[in-house]
Amino acid sequence: KNEVEQSPQNLTAQEGEFITINCSYSVGISALHWLQQHPGGGIVSLFMLSSGKKKHGRLIATINIQEKHSSLHITASHPRDSAVYICAAPGEYGNKLVFGAGTILRVKS
Amino acid sequence: DVKVTQSSRYLVKRTGEKVFLECVQDMDHENMFWYRQDPGLGLRLIYFSYDVKMKEKGDIPEGYSVSREKKERFSLILESASTNQTSMYLCASSTDFLGEQFFGPGTRLTVL
């Protein structure tokens, strides 16, 4: 069974701060997903990555396959970044995605 | 703009009622999924379908069934709603089974 764990569970930051959310998993995978869910809103996919780093605007995702660890960074955070961030990885038998419990981010102005 | 729609944003039902949640996608995706989301537990897979009329159980199928008669539509059925099925229900679709999933807005179901 692939355990997907995120840290921290909750994060409060001041506008402009650099933010890091971590995700670790227990079974080797082909790719990992980062998703975003705004309050009352649906879930949108941010990144899918299998190695190295990906960047989209102020969001950067990195993955270390050997260490079974991924991070999501937000540079120059803004209140509109306030959301739940979720990582997901394939299950042990590759028959589904396993989701982390999510990190609740609040950015204060 | 690609879209996954769900029939209701909010739904209130009574214990024992039969409940239908509908999901429609316009992206011609083969794969469709039903999840429930509860605080602290993350998204949990109820059922998925990889083709019309094909369905597979996920992690928590008990008390649920599904129907996929057309490629674009995937329905979740609560045969006899119970209070422990109060939750947020999310539908998703994808081209590749482990690839990017596109989610609907969710249905917040309350069972009284």
C-alpha cells in the first residue's frame, strides 16, 4: 500500500513569504500530482511530475524519486493562494491514485 | 474549456432514501471516477470506470453503486442513504488512468 503523507497539515503565512509544502510516499512511483482546492471550489491539477522540477508562475514543484519526496513551493505568496494543496501518487499496484490528506494554506495580507 | 459537471452542488436527503448523483464530462475521456472527501481523510475512491458499462470498486464501495451507460456520463447511486454517507462527493475524468484528472465542482450531500 502506498502511504502518501503531507506536511504541514495547516500553514499560515504573511503575504510575500516563501512557502513550502512537503509530500512523502512509501512506494516507488512513475509520477506525482499536485492539486489545488479553493474554499467551496472544485479541485484543479497544478503539476504532474516524474523527475526534477516544474515551474508555473509563482509555483514550483520538485521531486526526488530516490528519497520518495516532493515539495511544492510558492514564491511571493498572496492571499489568493489560500487553498488546500493536495498531493497524489499511484497506489502500490498502479490501479488508482492515492491522495494525501491535504495542507490547508492561509495567506494573510 | 474542458468541463466536468455534477448535477447538484448541495443535496439534503433523508435516511433510507435512494440518491442519484450525476456526473457529465465533455472531454471524451475513457476514465471516470467517484470520490468522497472528508476532513482529515483526503479523497477516497468509491468506484471508477474505464469504459462504457465497465466499473471497478475502489477503496470504499460499500453502500454505493454506479452506472455508466454512456461515455460522457457516470452516475453514483446510494441505494439506501445513511447518515455516515454525509460528505462531499467529487467526480473526475481522465484520458490516462494515472494521468491528470479533471474534477467537477462537487456535491455536498447531507443525510438527515
